Amino acid sequence: MALDDFYASFPNASPRVQLAHHDSAGDVVAAASAALQLMTTHGARAILGPQSSVESAFVADLATVAEVPVVSFSATSPSVSPSGARFFTRAALSDAAQAGAIAALAAYFGWRRVVPVYQNDDYGAAFVPFLVDALTNTSASARAEVPYRCALPGDASRDAVAAVMYRLESEQTRVFVVHARPALAELIFESAVEAGMMAEGYAWVATDGITCLLSSIRPPQGIIGIAPHAPGTPRLRDVRRRWARRYMRDHPDAEAAEMGCHALWAYDAAWAVASAAERLGPGKSMTGDKLLAAIANTTFDGLAGRFELVDGELAVPAFRIVNTIDDGKERVLGFWTSKDGLHRKLGGAPNNSGLAPVIWPADSTVVPVGWVQPTSGRKLRVAVPGDVDPGYRPIMHLDVDPATNRSTAGGFVIEVFEAAVRLLPYALPFEYVLVGSMHYDSLVEKVGSGDYDGAVADITITANRSQYVDFTLPYMTSGIAMVVPMRDQRSKLAWVFLKPLRYDLWLVSFVFLIFTGFVVWAVEHRVNREFRGPPSNQIGTLLYFGFSTLVFAHREDLKSNLSRFVVVVWVFVVLILQSSYTASLTSMLTVPQLEPAIGDYTSLWLGAAKVGIMNNSFMRASMTKSGFPQSRLMSYQASQSFHDALLNGTIGAIVDETPYLRIFLKAYCDNFTQAAQINKTGGFGFAFPKGSPYVADLSRAILNLTESDEMSEIERKWFGDDDEGCAAQGSQFTSDSLSFASFWGLFLITGATSLLCCVVHLVTFLVANRRSIWVVVSTTHEPWKDRIRMFLELLDKKDLSSHTFRTKDGGGGGGSVAGRSAHDAGAASPAVEHIAASSPFSVSNHTYDMSECSFDTRSPAPASATGEMEMAAGGQAEEEVVAVAQDPDGISDQIGTGHQASN
């Protein structure tokens, strides 16, 4: 039919392929004889077939010797491949190609155990190794084990198959992959129904050899089938319609049949041979090598999909995943490709991932777990270590009554395991088996060898142990840390009073003391007699005032509101600094400053102290592997032994996992503390033999338990609250000295305040003395150095306009200089001179009373009047006239100050 269609499409194709049919009737010898006859008698240039893989193996060997290409459309067994026979070409899919799809299904539904049921011949046995590899070579979370295999002879009787089904029904696994020829597959499904294995909780997967012939086998409902995907093109529908008419014409008494996968591959194989022969052409020598190469390079869109040979085998297309329903019909659940995995539609779009809902056996929509407790009812033998130190009984303990031989288990580990078992969706009978004191590595090996069905203990998950057993997810996180003695670090040095403040805060405080004193002096010295005098006296006053504010002992009477504002803000800052300093120093001198005797693991490593570890722990192997001297490791069992060894100095630290250290510190927290964690571990987990189905279910139960409040309640029951015991120990440790970072805001406030007041004072001074300053600046014949000195002397001059230098006398209404008594004012009146028509400044070495100031200069200045200032005091006007008189000898100038009362 394929050749007719090809030459109908290409009528001018030449040479034309002629078919010579020969039926071997499934006999290997007959197939080999027929192939030899075709090649020698009929001069066959290529062989299509034979149907079975065993026949193909023999024919391929003969064809390789004769250099005649063999194009097989039905030899799907991986035992026959082009790698073993050069002239063999597989125009069908190898059975190994569908192993990946079956492994993807197991991972998708969460099946941890799968049992293959296969025909025990070359067709079925060659497929199982590829299936096992696909199931077991995936990631740990998706890995499925093959606990046993069920091989059936191709000619097995109904009774033999039924006996096998009843045996499988008594086992735990409920997921089966059937790979057999149609006749045996039909017998397997019928026996499974009789054995009650098509009930809820079972899962059956059929390979493509069965799925492609569902209409003929008519399996029960609920089976998942895998078959190569053939695009539903109009051409395929037309061929199937014509083939069905021809089949009914040739077999009028037979039931209607459909073209299966092998029929589609046979059609495409014949088309490929005709296409290759047409491309070689009639004028070329059609040798076996050339025809083989032409077939290998032939590509086209066939009925089964894209025809393309890769290394002599048909390229793997997509597989369709189907679900059987009544009367051998199917519904498509999705597709699988090696690139995109499982998807509802081809194309691999993220929103199409997964499969459509499945109808399982017995019309169930619940995904089968994949295994159940065996019907024999044997309890799980769970190993629990004995001989637990009383100090660690909160973690785990198992007591056996010698009289009744009844065991009583308790502790955190036991309660977590029993809580997880209660969360399983099925009953899990188990019994605790007390094992003697042994290293946990040995216990893990016994579980892995099958001596026990599991181990419930505080077993740390390590890479080495995971080679023997499968662990559940950790039910308790853990890490490696160390416990060391504590020592009091209260300083007994004479300079401890400097420690409360860090160096930066001391430095900033000193700078602001000087700065604040300077600002107060700058504002007060022109109006306050207490801030005047010789330079040394003024510097002393500045420093004394600044430091006296620390103890609030400053007694200077401030006259300016600006300086008062500066001092108020500064005293506020000093108050906070003083309180903080006092509190920190008191804490350092009175509160015990407890610190670990050994700060970290590096100090422990570099030191000479011995280290205590627990008996039967993996810590010895772990520490020695990392290079820690084994001679410094000392093993103890009881927590009291650790306590005594730490106190008497036998060991300097305990290195163990944090749960054990937590219990130890709960009992002995007064003298010891836990230092920094060294590293993390895998946590505590339950151990089961490799491939145990309980691991995934218990891991899921542990996750649910951890996310609920029950886990916290169990921890609180056995370990207490975190704030009990030594939780408050950290408050006794040494605190850091106070730094500038904690007080920079205060210094910003006082600094800004002082700077603002200083600027206001300077602006006020410049405005009030603008005429005098202009005279100094405009005196161009004077050097800049002299003019700067004159400005500074003006800045240092008393502010006679200030109220601090003005008082009222008793009767006359006249003014007198502030700072003197009435008697002193009268006695000193000759010192006040009235000088008319003189310059603003007079330089003299004569020193006047507090109301006078002097300027020194080396050259006389011309006399010029500069101005006058008017002041009101007690209803009278006081005028100050400043004049400059030149000394006749040019030696000195005098400054005179006169007061003229006006009526």
C-alpha cells in the first residue's frame, strides 16, 4: 500500500521497488532461511522486516555478511541495534525510548516503588534494565526503587499467571509496569481483575506494545498507557480509512481493526526504501553501502511523524500519555518529550505542565500512594538505642520492664516519630526494638543491611551514612558548637575610669569643652569683668569655665543672654554624658563581666586545651578528618562527667551538636556558656533501608508537623522555653564602651547653638562698631599687620555701652563708670579727660582704669574726628568722644575718654 501511494505521487520514479513476500511464521530458522533465499535466488537488494526481534537478530547477521540493508519496522527490543549489525536499520522506536516517560510518570505521581511485569524473552527482558536505570538514576526526590521483578513466560497458562498475581497482591507495592506481547498482556489484566488488583489504590502502566493495540486487547478501565505520538494529519486519516476497507475486503469474517504503531512504521519504512532507490536512480550501481547510505539520509513527514534516522535508528518523537476507558478506548492525558517532560499539550508551555486528571481503577480519582502495609500484618521493627545517660533522657529513652518485657519509650525524638506516624494516611504498625550501646554508624549499617526496618534516634544526617540508608527530612536542625567555662573580665586596672567612653568620644568631648569655653569667653569678655585681665588670666578663665561645667561648678556670673543660652544647652549635653558615664562605669565595677574562656574554634585549635566529645558520636571522625589532634580528644558519656572535667580543667571545651549542648547548659549554666557555632550539620533524621516507601511519607508528615504548633509544643515539653535557664546569660557579658556614634546628635545641637550665638555676637559687634572698623580698614598708610592688631585691640575693648558698665548714683543724675563705687568714681575723676578736636585713636603706654584700654603704634596718625556715640542712662545722655593726640616727641599717643553731661 505504501509503495502504491509512493508511485502514485511520483509516477516517474525509477527504479521501482518490487516486493517478494515470505512468511516465516515466527520461526527463527525459517526467517533466516527465507532471508538467505531472498538474497540469493531473488537478488533482494534490501529486506523489510522481519516482525520479531529474535528473527531480526539472525537476519541482520546474514545481511551484514551479504551487505544487504535490513530495514526493520517491528524489532523494538534494545538487544538488536545498528551498533551490533552495520546493515541493520531500525525504522521503529526502541523500547528503551519509553523508559524515560515511565520514570517521569513515577516522579509526577510520587511513586517510590515500581514493579515491572514483563514477558521473559528477548522482547521483554531487554527492556527491564533500561527501565530500572531510568527509575533509579533521577534526583533523590524523584527516585523510585524496583524492589522485585515479575517475569512471565510468553506461553504461561492462565493458572500460572493468576498465581503470580495473587502473590503480587500480598506484597506492599501497588504500581506495576506491564511490558508483554498482546496475548500475554491480555491474560495479565484478566488475572489482575480476578485477584482484586484492579481496585482502588492500584496503578497500572502499559508500554507502547500494548497501548498501540488497545482496541484488540481491551484492557480494563483505569490503566495508563504510553504510545508514540502520530500527528492526526488528513493523509493519516485517509490511509487508515483505505486500509480498513482493504482489511475487511481481505478478511470479511474478522472484526474491524485499526492500524497500530507497527503498521504505521511499516508504511514509512517501505516509503523510505522506495525514496532511497529513486534518488540513486537507474543509471547508478545500487550496492548495499550506497542503498544503506541513501536510506540513512532519507527524511520526510510520514504517517507516524517525522521520519529521520539517527545512528541507524528512528529519532524519538513525543509520546502520548493515555488513560483507558471502556471497550478499549482511550482519552489523552498529555504528552512527554525528553526535552520538555510531561505537558498537557505539545509545545512545552509552562502553563501546560502536568497531566489531565486520571481515572484510576475502580473509577477512583485519588492518586494511588503506590504501596500499602503488607497483608501479612508484620509490624515494623524500629531500632532504638539504649543505655542513655540520665542527663540526655529528654532527647530519647527506651525502658524495658524485665518482668513483662514491655518497652516504654519517651523523649523528644520518640514523640516526634509517633506524631509523624499519626499523620500518615494509613496505619503503620511498628514496634520498638532495644539495641545495645553502639556507634550510630554501626546502627545505620545494620538498618541498611535489613537487620531492622528503621532506626528512630538522634541520628545526624551525614553524607557517609546516606550511602547505606535513606533519611527522612530532618525533624530537628542542628549544628556543631562548643561549650567553654566563663571567666569574670571585670577590669582591676587603675585606669578603668577611662574605659566607659571610647577614645573618639573622649576626644570630641574635650574639643567641645574648649570650644564652648571659647564661645562663652568671646561673648562675655567685652561686657564681663570676670573674663578680663591679662592674657594668661583670660586663658585660665576660659579653660576653668569649660571644665567646671562637667561638675556644674562654674561660678562666673554671665552677663550676655547669648552666653547663657550656650551654657544651658551645653550643660544639658554634659548631664547626659555624665549620667551615661556613671552608669557604664558602675556596671564595669560592680556587675560581673562574664566572657568565654575560649572565644572561638580557632583559638581552641591553636591552644593546647583538651576537648571533650560524646561517646559514639561522629565528632571524633569529623574533627580528626579536619586535622584536629586526636590526642587532645577525650570521650565522655554522662553530662556530669563533662561538668566535672570542665571545672577541674581536664578539658577546656566541649564540642558537640547544639541539641546536646542545649540540654547541658540547661543543667549547668552558672559556670559555662556556648561559644560561637562552628558549622552546620544535616540535622536529626529517621533512618530506613534504601528504597523504603516510608521515607517520602514520613518526610511529608514531618513537614506538616513542623508547620503546625504541635512541634513547638513537643519541644517546649522536653526542652522548656528558650527564655529559661541560661537565656539571660548574655546580659552579663561585657558591653562595649560608649562611642561618639551614640551621642553625635547631642554634639550637633550644642555645636550648632554655640556657633550660631558666636555668629550673632560677631555680627552685633560689627554693626555697633562699624565706624571705628571703617577707620581701621581705611587707614591705608598703616601696614596690614598693624591694622589687624588695631582691629583685635578694638575687639578686646570694653563695651562701655553695655548695662554692666553703667550705674546710677544717688542724687545728681550724672553717670559714673560701671565697676566702681561712688567713692571710687569720685576719686578717679581726674583720669577722665575732655579732649577736643582729636583723632579717634590715641596710642599711649599709660594704663587707665577698667574703663580704659591702650593701643601701641610706632607711627603717629593725623588727628581727625571720627564720630560720636550717644547713650541714654537714667534719663541723662552720655556721650563718649574718642580723640587721638600726637605726642610732641613722636613717642606715644594717648587715648582719652571723656564724659560730658548734657542738660
